[in-house]
Amino acid sequence: MPFRTTSPDEVKPDTLLTAKEAQHRLGIGPTTLNKFVRLAWLTPARFSKRLVRYRASEVGALIEKFSKNGGAA
């Protein structure tokens, strides 16, 4: 059975965003970002207490969801 080779375009790790970058993309503030985490709309990647990142794919999916529904509610 031959091995399947993958191109660099097929295998891309998810980009991680800082809290400020996620807030900027979503157009929200830090309190609302924390609310989204509490509501389980975003899952933070925690490397330590102070080093927290958010997956760009989740932020993008949330933006898509909001654009379809007309907002967060």
C-alpha cells in the first residue's frame, strides 16, 4: 500500500490568537470575551495562568454564527 504524501497546504496547525487579537476580530471587549468563555462559545488554550490563547478557527466560526443570526443573542 503506497504512502500518501501531504502537501504543506493540507496540514496546517490552527493559528492561536491572543485575547486582544480575538477581541479585535470579534469587535468585543475583555468582559464580553470572558463571558463567551463562560458560555462555552470559545475554548481557551491555557498554557499557564497568564498565557491564554484562542483558536482562530473558533473565533472565525463564532463570527460566522453571529453573521447568520444577526448578533450574539
